Amino acid sequence: MDFKWILCCLVQGAPFTFPAPSDGTTPNHKVRYVGFIPDLVEALSKRLRFSYELYTVRDGKYGKYNNVTNQWNGMIADVMCKDV
């Protein structure tokens, strides 16, 4: 079975997801996240054999539908736009 690659969208908030203390970056200058969600994704990736990248949603929101614009924001918007 081949490895799959998944892009995982996050909303920052301790204890679930937050940037690593001190340097907080990886060698390729991407932010390294710690907390329950990154730990869970890491454990799942080992068990289900996939690689992944974590990023925080641009507006920092989970997602809410706007009846005026007929659009979603937050993580839901990223899913609807197929960014994740």
C-alpha cells in the first residue's frame, strides 16, 4: 500500500493546537505545532500509513455560513474550496 499525503487544517487554541515553544520552526521554516490534535494526527499517520502537513486556517475560525454572501468562512471554506 502506498503512502498518502494529507493537508490538515487547524484552528489554534491550547491545549488542542498551538505553535511549539521557543524556536517553533522546522528546518524548512514551517511552524511546528504541538498539542492534542498534532499528537493525534501523528499517531493516526503511523497506524494508517500516511504523511501529512499541518497548517492554521487563514482567518482562525472553524466555519460559519454567511447568509448575505452565501459563503462559508474558516475551515469549512477551505474544505468547500478544496484547499484541504
